[in-house]
Amino acid sequence: MIIFSTFITHYQHRHMTTRRNFIKFSALGSLFSAHSFSLFGQKKTIELSKKPIVISTWNHGIMANKKAWETLSVGGKALDAVEKGVMEVENDPTGMSVGIGGRPDREGRVTLDACIMDEKSRCGAVAFLQDIKNPVAVARKVMEETPHVMLTGQGAKQFALEKGFKEENLLTPASEKEWREWLKASKYKPVINVENHDTIGMLALDSNGDLSGSCTTSGAAYKLHGRVGDSPIIGAGLFVDNEIGAACATGLGEAVIRVAGSHLVVELMRQGHNPEEACKLAVERIISKHENMEGVQVGFLALRKDGKYGGYSVFKGFNYALTNEDNKEVMIDVKYKIS
Ligand code: ASP
């Protein structure tokens, strides 16, 4: 969450200090088992990736991965896993950057963005959606039940209501209180990683070897009414190519859109870069397009078809959750470009 404000609330402080201490790995985790075999008398070792696997952004990735794992661990589809996984975070009213409880725009309205993409390159998205707490599920309906990719605003809401989604007030008392505080100064200045809860982007590889991804957010806090970030934009906030890999982004959406960030990461993997390198090169591309990097925090995550994964960010502070057969509740801090 890029927060357009300069204060840390009591809520955030409390939340930061009470959050669980997850196991931490520095930078890229190499958590694959090796398989040795003999070829023409020579001993060869290959790395076997752990399949299935799911990775997702920030600490809330832990609860999301747990949910996704219920599907992946019994041979379920990556598409179902990434939808159900991020819905856990959308449904959590204490998370102030996704779904219900998300920070509103400067007018006090919670507007949500989300998208989903599967192994057949099918995709769906909703942007500027109000009063519906599960935008990712609406995005999946757009993908599966319309000939379109993206619905926005009132049209997206009307579609959701027709599909049986419930209309509800997404502005929780905690979010409203913060927004009213913000209104006093109304400072429109991005602050990097004020708290470790942001957009959730999730990438999964299922036991069939298929990739899918999802991304959902309430976007930049106190944004202009109508602003849409990278998260619902296929190729920016999320991209999946089942032949190569998947990528997602978090951070300042405007910067991610400018370089079609997630698509760029996947294309870099296609050119042979490993997931971490691909994310790093995409970060460098963003830096090359900005004269001033103040407030331009972006983090990328990537998962390759063979199960290799990695991430990279502009500034320190971005982390992600990893879950596979051997690893549960693992948080990984990514390397970053600017200290
Ligand atoms: N990328 C999101 C947006 O710009 C926000 C975030 O990840 O913090 O809307």
C-alpha cells in the first residue's frame, strides 16, 4: 500500500507489533530437493522443484497461502487456489489494503481493483468496484461468464449483483477513523512501506504443472476518486504464461503500468533469466524511467514453470510468503536496488 499520508496510526503500530514472527529467509530461497542419477557412467544431479507451490506478497500471504494450500495439496487447480487464497485477505476486515476494511479514496469511498489469470491465458478483471468485498471472485466471473476481460465501476458492480454478490459497506470504523484523521492535513504524499500490508498478488503452480495468478487491492490510500492502479491490469499487476511462468507486482501502480511490469518479468524469464534476475531487471527498467525515485517503491514476484521462484524490489522492505510441501509459514525478504 502506498499511503498518501505521513502518519502511522495506533492501529498500524499495534498491528505491526503484534504480528507473528514468521521464519525468515534472506533473499531467494532455494528450497528444492536434488535428484542424482547416472548418465553414461557420470553422476549427474538435477534440482527437482517442489510441486505444488504457492507464493504471495507480504505478511498477509501467510494466511492466503494456507487457504490456497487446501486446494493445491489435494491435487486441485492453481486457478481455484489463487482465487480462494486471496479471498481470505479480502474477507479480513482488519487488513487495510485489500477488500473489506481497505483504506478509502480521498472522498471516503472504498474502491477495489482485482484480476485473475489462468494456464490457458484466460483472464478477468474488475476495477473501481465499490460495495462488493470479493473483487477477485467477480473478476473470475468476468473471465468465465462474459466475452470480456475487464469491467469497471458501476458496470462491474451491476454485473456482480446480477451474479449474486452481496452489496455491503466496505468502510470499517477503523478505516474511516484513519481517513478522517488524514482529512485534517490531506497530504497527498506517498510513504514507502509504512506498514507491511499491501496488495496481495498470488502465483501458484499446481501438481499438474499448471500456473495461475491473482491480484487484489484497495489501491493507493486516499487516491483521487476514480484512480485505478496496476493491480487489475493484466500485464501490469499480474501476468501468466503457462509455457514460461507468472509474475505479479505490488507498490506504486503508476510506475508498474509504465513498464507493463509483470509482463516484462515473464518475458525476461522467457529470455532465460531466472525469476529473481527477471524481477531485478524489471526494477531496473522502472528506475531507468524515473528521474526521481522518491516514493516509487515497487516489488515484483515471479514463479517459473519449473517451480523456481524469486522477487526483487526498488527499496528495502518487500517480502513474500512461500508454501510448498516442505515449507509452511515461510516469509522471504527480497533483495532490493536502492538502500
Ligand atoms: N499496486 C497497488 C496500486 O497501485 C498498491 C499497492 O500494491 O500498494 O493500486
